[in-house]
Amino acid sequence: MNSTPAGEAIQIVNGRLQVPDHPIIPFVEGDGTGRDIWRASVRVFDAAVALAYGGKRKIEWVEVLAGEKAFQQTGNWLPDETIEIFQKYLVGIKGPLTTPVGGGIRSLNVALRKHLDLYVCQRPVRHFPGVPSPVKHPEKVDMVIFRENTEDVYTGIEYRGGSAEATKIIEFLQREFPKDFDKIRFGTPEKTDEFRQLIGEAPEGRIEVGIGIKPISRIGTERIMAAAIQYAINYKRKSITIMHKGNIQKFTEGAFRDWAYEYAERAFGDYVYTWAQWERTKAARGEAAANAEQKEALASGKILVKDTIADIIFQQVLTRPDEFDVIVAPNLNGDYLSDALAAQVGGIGIAPGGNINYVTGHAIFEATHGTAPKYADLDKVNPGSVILSGEMMLRYMGWTEAADLIIAGLERTIADKTVTYDFARLMEGAREVKTSEFGSLIIANMEKIAAGQVPHPEETFGPEILRRADGKVYPHDSVGAVMTRAVVAVPAEASLRETAIYMRGRNIHSVIVKPDASGQWGIMTMRDVLKKVVREGRAVNGLTVGDLTSRPLLSVSPETPIAECAALMVERNIRRLAVVENGEPIGIISETDIFSHVAE
């Protein structure tokens, strides 16, 4: 950057971002497909800001170099000037970058995080109606991962097997910690040659053992936990799950769990209730007292802080995703989980990410996918990851109106089935569009929404998901143990056509209908549409959800025994019941839920 750009720098004052109306935002275009993606994405960002603020705000974009483009122009994969500009202007965005081959920088992404101490890797994971998914109920996935970004094995402290450095460490362990050294399966030439002889190979008299270091600190754990809790408070999330492998790695990941609990109670005791507190109360006064204490804490609005072993959480986010909200994890496991969850809602092609230091204000938002060089300059790939990363950036800046417009425009474009090739090949009846055209369609839909020509999704559906306070445990044979815990609620005046599109996109069989004047909740199912519209030959246009709603809502409590619930469903000849607690629906129990419970 040879000249001073127009606009002003974002600043942080007393711990809060100060964003001017014309902020300077540095960007890295990215390698490979990054060029196509950036051209489409930046038009969406500029249009959203212009529409949301009537031209009173505008981003002043400044390109900085990293990756192949930087190497070609400067001979350096990550020029010092790029780091200095990100340091100066606080907030930036980048496309995918190539990892250099050979020595030196292991990863440009990791290098940027290290230089700016971007200790939070924040990855929101949610499903957009209509996006192809390999799971039955992707609409239940609504999580935000807080991955610690600066410690763990990603520090890159490792040495090649047979190297002088690895040999020194092995000799040190053998000399100073012989019992621990004995745990290395092939730490001596004798152990190595003994096995070689077992498989008929000649002894070699040498060892090759790669050595890596896994540092996890108390302060590193506390600051990622602080970010996760503050986010949960700000966005009214119900639970935080600490992901760890502490059953095996007791003094690294086990410490991560313990330090996270300790910090949550010490710094946010008025806002959280932890499983560590539950365990102490159980030990002192019994399980019933612990359950009562937790129930009272959650009823008062406190956030539940719990923990789950890493290998178990991979199962549970598939089998019961609606039990997870905010997840905080060490670096490596957080990396694994982020991409695994992205696969449940459409893949990393539409998964955003932000690397943030909530203390200094520095943040770089980025594509979470690779460069896909074989598709470079073909105007073909999905720009969703960068577009949604930009939406995260705008929200971080406090420009929520522009961020909301991007979400609404993207949802509408996907619902119209005008998508790039990766989605089109998996969506029946879809029309494949180019990267640039996808961006243009999002802009066109944002313009319609801003002009009131089509309803904003939030205006159509109101609160999309009614989420119960997480963590309540019900008896194994009760409705609460097997119900679907997230239900969609719509107003009676919502368009039937829009609601049907929404249900189809999220693979939802029923919606709860908000109370009428008498205060009665209702329900509308796919079966109602078949019976009252399709079978009778009625046109869907002009109909509302209220035209098909059944009231009053037939319901059971979460404590109802499953056998009693099944008897009621058979007696009434119905396939599903609402689960109601304190006068509000908190779930749905269906024939399928009960059958799955019996099968298990």
C-alpha cells in the first residue's frame, strides 16, 4: 500500500470498538478460486451496507498481499507490510491462501493468527433452508464453536524422527524421567529391532521417533472461556460445552476443562451454573439436591456450563445436536469439530470463520475452505464462506442491519434454488449459476427485501426456533428424554406458501402456530397440507397458516411416561403431540421419536 487510503481507522477505546462511518478494511483476495470469490463477495458487502444505511456508511477497501500473489510480486509469502496494516486497522478479511511448499512458514493462516495473537477461532454453524445436507434434521444444528487458536500442537513445536533435536529430547526423557520414557513404545534400538525380528526384518540398531510438544496454559484457557461466556451472555445462548480429551491427556486437555470451570465460576458466577458445582453439591448433599440446585439456576436464566469428552461429542452432535449451543475447545479438537459440523449443514464451502482477539480488537475473518486451484478463474465455486465471513465481520463491527440483510438475501437466493454447482448437483429442480451470478442474485434479493417487495424471513416467521433451557434431565422412559427439543413457531397470518417452502428446506414435518386471541397455541403439519389443500384441489396462493391450523394444541408434559403418550396418540389417531412446559411448547414428540426410542 503506497498511499494513505481514504476513510478512517477502526479503533478500540476502553475495550470497545469505535467504528467510523467510512472504516478502512484491509483485505487479502486469496489464491486460486479466491479471485472469483472476492469479486462476488465484495459487491454483496458494499450493497448490503449501502441498502442498510442509505449511503451514509461505506467501507474503504485496501488490498494487502499474502500468498501466491505476494510471493510473485515481492518474493515473500507474507510481507511485513501486510502484518503492519492488519495491526494498524484492526479488522480485516481474507480469502483462501496456499500453504507454501518446503521450509519456513508452515501455514500463512497460522502465521497471521500468531502475529496478531488472534486467540479465538469463532465458527458459527447453522443450516440455511434448502441447503443439501447428509443428515435428516440439519435444522437442529445451531452452534457456535470457540476454538483456542494459539496453543496446543498448532504451536508447531515438533521434530523429525532421527533428527538431532528429537534425539536430544528422547535422551533427556530417558535420563530425567525414565518411567515416562518407558511409555514410548519404540524409544530404544532394542525395542525397535525386537519387533523387526518378529516380522522377519533385519535389525537396524536405530530409532526414528517424531516428537511434538502440546502446550496448554491456564491463561490461554481462561481467555478463550471468557470470550465464549461473554458471547453466550450477549446472544442469550443457553449452554456452553467444554470439549476435551481429559480422560487421557489429563494435564493438558484435562487441565483445559478444569481451568475453564474454575474461571467460569470465578469471573462469571452470577451468569453461569457449572457441572463442577453440580458435582460438589451432589457430594455434599446428594443428587436430588444437586438436581434441584441446577433446576433453580437455569430457571433464573443462568447459562449451563458442562463438558463432554471429544470422541463422545462427535457422536452427540449427530444424534442430538439441539443439546449443544456454544462449544469451547482446544485448538486441534476444535479444528476437527468445526469441519465435521460444517459437513452437517452444507460443507465448508458455506462455513464462515473469524479469528479474533477480543482484548486488542484485532480480527481477521476468512474463508474456511482451500484454494481449489483447478477451479480458479472459472467463475464456478460457491462464495458462501467468504460472504458469511463478511457478515460475521459486519456484525463484529456493530453493523447488524447490513449483516441481517446479507443473511436474508442469501436465504432467499437458496430458497429460490438458484445456486452454484456444489449445491445444484444435490438439489432437485435447482438452476446452476456462476459465482458472479450468485452474488448478483443475493444483491437483487437484498434490494427486494429492503424495499419491502418480499418479506424479511424474520418478519415471516418471527422467532424461528423455540429453544428450551438446555441441560434438564428427564427420566429415560419419559417424553422429555426422547422429544425433538427445538420447534419452529410461526404466526397464523404467515403465508402458507412461504411456510411450506421453509418446511421443505429444513425437512420439517410440522410447525407450532403462535397463540390466537384466546391464547391457544396450534399446530400445522404436512398432513394438513395434503388433506386440506392438495386433496381438495385448493390453490396455495392466498392461504395462510391459520387456514390449516388445528387448535387447541394437543399436548403432553415432558414428564409424561412414553407408554402413556403412545396410548394417547393411538386413542386420538394422531402422529405427533406438542410437549408443553409452563404453558409454552418446548418440543415435539412423534411416532418416529417413540419408535427410535424402542429400537434403541
